[in-house]
Amino acid sequence: MSLAGKHILIGISGGIAAYKIPELIRSLVKEGAEVRVTTTRHALEFVTELTLQTVSGNRVYSDVFAAINEHSTEHISLPDWCDAMLVAPTTANVLAKMATGIADDALTTTICSCVARKPVIVAPAMNDKMWENPATRHAVETIRGWQNVRVIEPAEGPLACGTSGKGRMPEPEVLQEALEYALTPQTLAGQKILITAGGTQEKIDPVRFISNYSTGKMGIALVHACARRGAEVTLVCGSVQVPVINPFGTIHRIDALSAQEMYEACMEEWHKMNSAILCAAVADFAPSQTASEKIKKQAGQTELTLHLSTTPDIARSLGEHKQPGQRLIGFALETEHEQENALSKMERKHLDAIILNSLREEGAGFGVDTNRVTIFRTGQQQTALPMQSKAVTAESIIDALF
């Protein structure tokens, strides 16, 4: 999902976390979105109007009665203009006003006219004691039940008062991902999808392991693509080097570093799923025994022999246990006879589709941000995708297969 061309309305209330919003606006504008800002007067104690105007390129709406407003009813025209609204940070005061319909300043009048017609994302941020206040909790539960509103749970960590607890506003990248969720058609709503991602690590001893070059970028891109479209995603996660951004808690992560752990997790979850996408780079072999202590090099030693055993075949096992209506999608990374090997794997492991990429293709494979893949389906159908970012590739794969 691209934010290019989207109209994003940012509402800022008077909390210290307001200082993070200019960074978010810069990122949204870089993505090609047009951004406008409305604030409470208290918000401008934490971030200046000039800063917000500079990074957004648009005038800030902070005063209902200001003579410089483009329209006499900005609180109506801005919701008409926007595709989605993000209120961040949302203080306890603004949460209470939202829940009770109070509209007495630029921000709350704008929210009041927006919530019935456009997606509104609310990012509460406050001290943990204020977050735990029964009135605040009641306000959150009230607005959480509204059709167009989605609430991002505050993060835990250091707070402005010097203590630590739940109440931090999520970082800008989480807020941006939440906007992408809100603007993506929910074509996978009601679907439960299992996705594996990352490389496995097969222990030799307490300090060494056998692994591969996978960073998990392709798998995590697929996780985000499915979650944005409304799927409930179970991520069985090996070693990854990219963050999993989960603004609304629809991604359930199970860490499984070894092939055996990943196999057990997948077999445990598979019967609950509508589909599975097996994108992880799973080791085919693992040490037959793991040393309990670090293996030391002996004086004069020039060789070390490791005995390896095959690991469980996750794709074949899921294929053998596939129920009518379930779909199983695999990946094949090949270095020779690519198409022949991929089609053979699809047949042997009872896959409904397989996605092939090759290490021979510059810009594809491990550790890069781009990929070029070919999708093969049962019945000899195939779709070749161009070289593009892994995020766009993930979207294209979901478009083709779901």
C-alpha cells in the first residue's frame, strides 16, 4: 500500500510526545502524501506552528476563529479533504472530549466532524497513572467501539516524569504503518494466515550455530501486507534483521530459531489457519548433537568434523496435513535449474503455489531491499514480476494469490 497521493490529516494535542510528529510528517511527505495539521493551543507549547507548517508545506489550523483560516469552517472542510485522520498524541483530556462529543477547539471540532465519515486513528500518550484512570479507560473503550476509529495501545518505557510504565506514544514508524492499515482495503478480513520468515539457527555448541544469509525482509514484508488487508497473521519467526510493526495487535509472533522449533510451531498452528506462506530460509541439515560446552580447539588440531542430520520438512508436513479449503504457498530460492526445481518442489510438497527467485539475479535474494520473483500455481499458470522493492513484491504476491 502506497501513501502517495493520499490526504492525511494530523491532529496534535498538548502532550510532550508532540515533538515526534514533525518527523512523522516529513516521512509521510517523502512518501508522496499531502499532510495538513490541526492542533490544540496547548500542543503549540511543545512543537511550534512554524515547524509544523514548514515540514507539511501547509498552514496549521489551531484556532477556530483565526482570521487567516482558508475557510470559515475549517473543522468541516478538513475532514472533507482528508482520506484519514491521525490524532497523535491523544491526551487524556482529548480522549474524554471525544468520548462525550465535546467540541470546543480546533482539534476537537475537527475530530467531531470526521469520526462518522473517515478513518480516524487515535494514539493515546500520557503518564501511566493517567492511562490507568477509570475515566480514561472508559473513554478509550467507548471510542474503540466506533466503526471508523482504531486505537493504538500506548507503548511501555520511560515516561516524561522520569518513571517507566505504559503510556508512551508509539514511534513515528508505527504511526505511519497504522495509517497504511487504515487506508488499505480489508480484502483479507476474517482470514487467518500463517507466515514463516527469517533464517533458522542450528546450534553447534552454546556459542556457535549453522545458519544462512536470510534477513527476513521478504517474509516480514508479506506479514505487513497481509495484516494491512485485515488478516489475522501468525508469524513463526526465525532470525530476522527487520522490525515487525504491529500497531493494532493483529500479528501474533512465535519465535522459533531452529528448524525443529519452527516445525513444531507450524504443526501446532496449521489446523487453525486458512492459508500458510512459507518464506523462511529453513536449514536442511543440523548438527546431530549439540555440545553442552564450547568446543575448544586443541593444540595442533587442524580439522573439526561435524555430523549433520536432516531437519524436519515443514512444507511437506503441512502439505500432507492440508485440509480442504486450506492453501499452502512456498518459496524456492535456486541457483540452477530454477524452474524445474521449483515445479518439482511444488508437486512433491503438495503446494498450491510456489514463488521462485534466483541468486543469479542481481538485486534479488538475501540481504537486499529488492526482489524479482516468478509465481507458479498448480495448473501451469505463472506470473513473472519485475524487479521491485520487497514491500511492493509482497503486495503483488498477495494480489496474485488471494
